[in-house]
Amino acid sequence: MKRFTYLALFLVLGVLFTLRGQSFAQGNDTLVIYATPITISLDSVINHDQAQATHHHVYVLASADTPYAFVSGVVVNDNVTIVGKLGTNGRPPCVEPDPSTSLPTAHDHLFTFTKNGSVVILKNLYLLGIATDGSINEGDGFGVTVNGDSIHLIVNNVVFEQWSQFAINYSGNWDKLTITNTEFRNLVNPGSDYTGEAIRFRNDLNRDPQDSVVIKDCTFLGINGYVACVGVTGYIRLIDFEHNTVVGVYKNPFFSMNATNWINQHNIYYAAYAGGMANGEYPWWDRIWAPGAGAVIDLDTLNKPIAGAFGIDTSASNWVSVAEAARNIQISDNIYFMPASITSYVTAWDDTAHGLDSIYTCGWINAYTEAMFANHSNFHANGNLVGTDPGYGAGIIAMIGATGTTVPSGDGIGLLPWLMESRTSGDVATQFWGYQQAIPDFSSGNWEPTWPLPEATSNDLKYSASLTATDGQYYGDTRWFGVPLGVKPLPQSVPAEFQLSNNYPNPFNPSTNISFTVDNNGPASLKIYNLLGQLVMTVYEGNAQVHQAYSFNVNMDRFASGVYFYTLQQASNSITKKLLLLK
């Protein structure tokens, strides 16, 4: 492995540069950045470029074998794409705090985006929040910050490792997040059981309205705080959480009590909300309105400001029932399992006279939410496998850290011992817990994170039970079974056909869905062209297989309204269809 180095940049004009699923004209709008032994940090390069009257909007990190450094953080006030060129083994370029004594102490915020109405794309990156001494970002590490209104953040194929405050945090009116094929791992802050969160809306107490949060095909592995704290006291139009693996979460995975449209399906929740709820934690924060123990699925009746933002006439006497009838809540086909070691410990504590320090068990759905499902026909909780152990590998069991289980070296004390320490010392533990940290071995001069990720080689997340979701795929994040994003295995009895679906919706704004199948194994591509026949996006390019259905959500937020054509090509076979983007 190469030693941690800094940056040189090269601008190459007039060359077409294609990265998985997205094409960039590598010219005046694209800046390619290589990591080389020059004492310039990534933020210095991008921030300097952004300060120019004419700056770039696409930054390509082209070095997968040498990490990039950041010092004071990258700040962008414009539409921007930051994309890594994958290495031959799939390794994404890594950005991490600068540990060098020749530069100032590393700041704890990496990316900040501020332009109202902008589209921000992060793709093929490894964002590491910890530097050589392991303390640079302890307590206030922010991976991505969105400060502005109507910003659309698109994250695809990114690893967030050890951001001790927030991996992604955002604030403003009508922001939108689309996060796919991404992993959040070891977001643990030894000094606080609430911090170490994956996705957090920061303006919750100001009740700013949000557009949507879509999270699909992602893994959350070893997290202190929240998986998605997105619906606290303000209105949110949509939460769509599908095919995600959630393993090891101390606090509640969601803050979505006021969700108006919530799709939650085909996910796995293992040891989620393991820390339970202390007596002093509601009705203060974890249960803002209705008192009672929390749960993974935890809802509340909409209050008047949220109902008004939802479009309900709150001057009518029956506004509460009208608002509740307008909600759409679909919680279906999920797996939930809490290891017995954690359940026994929290239950024993709950049954003991601890007074204000009592801990209450937090399960799948609490009584208050159960009543809402029973009383509203538009609230559905179907086919959830509660208490089904997926049978994860030894490394996951070790991360839980039950008594007598050896936690791998460097991975702290385990979730259960950490829970014990936290709950007996004022909700603050002093040690780390997590799953096989992939941070660099700085002592040996290796400045790159472990790759492939340990969970990819150990099969710890490849559960042993023969469990298949209702859509025919594996539960949770299907990549741990070698199923690529957007690919659904079909029964062998289904005839092999070269077929391209009509995109839906059509017209659309800003995203649409396209599916295809092929009748022969071999190279295939799905590409989008404008009316001039110019390639504007490569949706798929790879070795397609028969008896697989390939499905993609295509986002064209960065493109102008108009007619486009999409073409499926394999050998001499070709199908072209039309799509219409209307903004």
C-alpha cells in the first residue's frame, strides 16, 4: 500500500470519461484530481477552484490506491458531482483527515453544500472520519453537511466510516436525499450514546418541511445513534426505506413519528434499539409527544402544524381524523430480531428498582403504534418476521459482545458490554464498540482502509437461513449475497427474453424507473441519449445474465426538460424507447 500522500491535479480536455452508471465529458466542466506526494489538501484544491469566476462542477478523484487528505473541509455553493474512479478490485478512492504535522490540525467537517436548489452527487467514495491518533473527529465529526433549501443530495456507492457525530446531516426547507448502495459502519462516539448517527435532519426543532428521504440497498453496521432521524417535529413528504441491512444500533433507528408517507419493507433489523429507553428519555426527546416506551416502528398522531403542512384544513372540527386518513404507512415484509443476551440484560434492569435510571425494553412496534395500525385502514403492517434469527456469522455475534464472546482486537468491548457501561455511568461510556474497523494501520505506514471490507470477505452478513423477501430477492442489502444493485434473480422457469420496459413514470421529474432482461449471457449496455444522438448517461454497462431482471432508478435532476431516448444493446440486439423529462 502507498503511504498517505496529498494532491496534484490535472485537467484533461476533450476526452470522454465514463464511470459506472454516469458519463462525464472530461472538458471545461470536469477537473480530475490525482493523489501524489504534494502538500496540498483536497479542500485546498476544490475550494480554490470554487472561488474562481468560472469553476468546475464535476470533480473526479482518480487515485484509488493512495488516500486524499482534507484539512479545513470542502465547501461548495453550486451544483456539483464528486465521483471516484474505482480501482481494479473495486476499491473507491478514500478521503480522510490529514495526519501530517506539516499542515494544520484536521478539521472535523469534510463536505459542506450550501446552494439553494442545487443537485449534489457523491459517488464511488470511501469517506473516513478518523485520523492517525484516532481522536481528530471524536465528538464532532461531520462527513456531509447540507445547509440550504431544496437541495437534492444523491449518494451512491459510498462508505462512511467512523464519523462520531453525523455521517450525513442536513437542514433547510424541502431538501431531498436519495441514498443507494451505501454503507455506514462504526459510527460510534465513546463519549456519548446519542451521537454517531448515519442521517440526521438538523432543523427539526424549527419544524422546517422536508421533501423526501429515499434509502435503498444500504447497510448500517455498528451505530450509536440514529439510522435516519428525519421526521422529528416538522413535516416530511416521503420516507422510503427498502432492502437495507441494519445490524447493531444502540438508540432508535428511526425518528419518524410524524411520517405522512412511509414505505418500510424488505429490511433486516438485528440488535436495533439495543440500548432501550431510560426513564428520563421520554417524553423529552425519544418520545416527544405521547409518553411510553419507544420501538423500531414508532408513530404518533399528527399535530396541527404538521397536518397543515400536509395540506389538511386544520380549521375543520374533524381535522385530526382527516389528517390520519390521508397518511400512507406501509411497514411490511421485514425481519426483526434482538439477541437474547441483550433482551435478558435490559429486561432484568427494567424489572429492578432503578428509579429514574430504569431502562425500558424497546421492541419492534410499541403499543401506541399498534393501536394506530388497528384503527386506520391506511396503516399496514404485514408479513413482518418478528423474532426470526437470520443466523449471522461469528463476527456479528462478536460485535454484540455477549459475556464470554471474544471481540476482535481493536474493536472495543462489544455492544452489550458498552450498553452495561453506558447505563451504569450516566449514559456515557469511555470505550469503543463496533465491527472490525477498516481504518488504516497507521503504525505500519499503511494509510489506506482495509479493502475489500471485512464483511465482504467474512460472509458475516450472509445469513444462513433460507429467507426470501416477497419481491423474490434476499432480505436487506442484497450485495452480501453477490447480487448487484438493481438486479433481481428470476426463476429458471421464466423464459429468457431480450426485453426493455417502458419507463415509469413517464413523463417524469426528476427520476424514472427502467428495467430490462436479456436472452443471452454477455456484455450489454443501457444508455440515454439526447435528441442530437449525444450520449448523456450510461445507466448500465456490464456482463448481463439471463434469468436476471435489471432494474434502475434513473435520476435526471441535472438535465434540462425535453425528450430523451434510452437504448438497450447486446451484440446485434437493440431496443430504443423514448422518455420525457418535464420540470
